[in-house]
Amino acid sequence: MDSKAGVRADYYKSLKRNIFIAVVIVSFIPLLIFGGIIRYVFQTSYTDRVRAHLATMVKKHALEIDTFLTERQANIVSLACAYTYEQYADNTFLKEVLGRIQNAYGAVITDLGIINENGEQISYAGPFQLEDANYSDSEWFRHAISSDIYTSDVFMGLRGQPHFIVAVRSYENGKPWLFRATIDFRAFNDLVQSIHMGETGFAFIINRDGEMQTDFSPRMEADVNRYSKIFTQTITDSPALLSDEPLFDSFESGTEKEIIYVAGLLKKGEWALIFQQDHRDAYSNLYQARRVALLTLVLGGISIILMAFWVSRHTAIRIAEADKEKEIMNRQVIQSGHLASIGMLAAGIAHEINNPVAIMVEEAGWIEDLMEDEEFQESENLAEFTRALGQIRKQGLRCRDITHKLLSFARRSDQRIQFFNINDLIREIAELIAQHARYNNVTITLKLNENLPHIEASQTEVEQVLFNLINNAIDAIDKKGGHIRIRTWQDGGMIRFDIQDTGSGIPGSDLEHIFDPFFTTKPVGVGTGLGLSICYGIVKKMDGDIIVESTVGKGSRFEIRLPVPEAEMEPEQDWGVNIY
């Protein structure tokens, strides 16, 4: 038995595990596939959007900076052509021109200078002491004197501050001279550094030699060198690449961060505007979406696991209960078959016994008639013979009544609705069960109202209800003995009868489940838990009601209420008491 129970326990444990695994797999696979597809689509779309946004931003600002440089060149070219060399050679006049320019365009142009072919500054207007400056050895002068218009890189120069110049070459008496204007570095630098995004995104400008054309912090030195190589290599290998669209790429910085950068050309390919930003900063929304998705996946996974655990456990329990119910039903079917066989056997035995009992009763009567003859009247044992024959006849008649009732009960198996008196049925069942009650030291008392009307119901089903309730009452009384009282009475349109015992009672926690199928308070293997459930179903089917009252240690009372066919006035109570 223990081995069989162990095998069943292992089976249900394995079943629960397999259901759990199946539910988890079936739930997780679509979740992971769908999540992977959504992640890929969202990441691709968001990445493309960020790239397009940064590229557009760099392109736009590169155009703005180029426009700024072009406008300053145009302003300076216009000034160079507006007056003669002799006029500009006058410092006072040059200062007046500078004042007019600064009033018109602000402090973008910081100073003006006229430089001859030898690099000597002939006149100067501005805040620095550069009236006698000589630029013959300056690199920018060599480029400017050989170009019609020249815009230099940012350099320190004689003034010791970063700046760049725009120079226009003109001729006087066949000799070249330069009209030089210095562009305010701060205004230019602010224009570039206004390109800002997120927490780490900023922009700067380098030239072909990798020299910074805007301010930069020392921490950027390694990155500037890297950008210089990238810019030089790109200009050398694919000069058209930056002229059409900004260059977008990334690298691992010395701080183990991935840096993305976008580069665009300025100043006809001489400068490169570079915007850089930490990868995590640029894609912060993407990373946040990943974290939310991961959290959702984790919570969803936990929910799936909990649900899989609940489903597997609940399903295994339900299957175990179904198997148990099936096993009980199988036992009930077998038991019903046994009872049917016993009923048929009992009917046959009762029929066979009935014939000799009838003969015995008739012969006892015949002997009594013979005892009336004169020869027996004078016998000393006449009184004893008469008593013995009377006892034989009495017990024979009793046996005949018992066999008749047994045959009647065995043959009554249909569920046809018919009129019958509940008192007669209770008496008949009480007589049949009296021997079982006496064996268990139980006394059955009947307190019946003899004026009850007939009820319209299935007599077989009412018999089953009475048998189950009386047997349960006997089982509830221990071997020390007890008492069962059965009453009937009428209450308006309802016939009521109850079975009250002095047994062990039912705990309050079990009362609400007492009519549930397969619920029993009897030891394992004794009760099936179907008796009271069947009684409840039968009574409810008859539009009746069944209630239970119980006190632990004092006993229980089951009351059944069945409707009468027609509403009648409550008759006078006429109790008849029988004790079995």
C-alpha cells in the first residue's frame, strides 16, 4: 500500500513539474520572441533617428559657421574696396572706419590693419599696441600676400591671444598691400560651443593639421589627436565623403567609454566641425527603454513562473482529486454491484424462508387444534405445550413479517412519484434497522404525528435519505450506547421530520462542508463522503430543504422539510410514540 502511494506521489510530482515546465516554455518563448523583435525594431529606429538628428544638427551648424565666415569675408572685401590705400594709411581714418563697422556689426571685428608688401603695418586701429608690427616672418602673411582673400587658422600671434584674421589683397602703384581684419575669437568660439546636447555633447573645430580652432580642455587632448588622424585620413582617402554628408562613427575613449562623433567640413575643407557625445548619453532614452523592458521582462517572468507554479500545482491537485473521485466512484460501483447482488440474494433467501415459515405457522396452528382433544386436556404439560406452540406461532408470524418487508424493500427500486405516508415508511425502516441498532446498543424512539397528510415523492429516494441519516446517527454513537429520536410533524404546507442522536457531534468547521461530495468525518476506508451529498440532492430535487444542528459531545440533529401536495391547515398534533 505504501509503495503504491509512493508511486502515485512521484507521478503527481512529475506531472506538476512537467506542467510547470510546459507553461513556462510556452509562455516565455512568445514573450522572448516578441520582446526581441520589438527591441530590434525600436533600437534600429531610434538609432537611425539619433544619427539623422545629429547629422542634421552638425550640417546645420556647419552651414551657420560657414555663413558667418563668408559674411565676414564679404564685409572685409567691401571695406577693402571702399577706400584707397592713402585713406587707409591714415590711422585716424582707419579708426573711424573700425568704429562704423563695430557700430553696424558689433564687436565681431576687433581691429583693422594696413600692411605693405614687406609685412610692415602702415596703420592700425584697435585695442592692441600693434602700430609698428612687422609680419614678414608670419606664416599667415606669406599665405595672404599670395592670395586675393585669405582666412587664417586660429593662432596666438603678437597679441598673445587666440584669434584669426581675414586679409584682402589690393594693389597700389603695382605693389600689393593687405587690408587685414581680426575676427573676435570669443564670438566665434561661442558660436561653435552653442552646439550642445545632453550632458556630454559638445562641438569644436580642428584644421587639417589637427590643431584646435576653438577652446578645449586638457582632457580632450587624446581625442583631438584621434580626430586629427580621422580627419586627415578621411580628407585624403575620401574627400567627397564629408562634403556630401557628415561622417558618423564611434570609438572607445581612454576612460573606457564609447564616444560617438559627427564631423562636417568648413572653410572649403580646411576645417572640420566635430560634435562628440558619450554613447550612453546620446542613446539615454534607448538605455532607459531597455531598462524598462528588462524590468518588465523580469516582472513578467516572475509572474509567469508564479502562474506556472499555481497552474501546475492546481492542475495536479485537480487531477489527483479527479483520480481519487474516480477511484471512489469505482469502489461505489463495485459496492453497488455487491449490494445489488446481496439484495437479490436476500430476496431469494427471504422467498425460500417464507415457504417453510408459512408451513411452520400452519403446523403450529394444527397442533393447537389437536391439543383441544380430550386426551391432551388431561396432560400435565398441557400448559407448557400451549405456551410453546403459542411462541412458535408468534415467532413464525414475526419471521413471515420480516421476510415480507425484506422482499418489499428489495423489490422497491423504481423512482416513480407516488403518494405515501411518511410515518409508515419510517416505521418500516425502523423495524428493518432495529437489529443493527440493538447490536450497537442504540435505542430508537419514534414520535410521529398520526394526522400527517400523504406526500407526493419517490418512496425509494425518501427511503434512501432515511437509511443514510439513521445509519449515520448509529455510527456517530460510540459502543457505550445512546439514543436516536425520530419525529414527524406538519408546519403549514411543509411536512417536517428530524433524526436526533446523542452521538459525538460535528465540529463547527466541518458543518459548512457536511453536504459536499466526498467529504466525510469518518475514518479512512469507512465512509465515502457521498451519503449526505446524495441526501441533499434528493431533498432539493423534491423542492424541500435539509438543515443540520450539531454540538460536539452532545449530538446532532438533521431536519428534512418536504412540501405537501396541497396547502392544508395544520392538523391537531397526535403523537404516537414507539421505541425500538
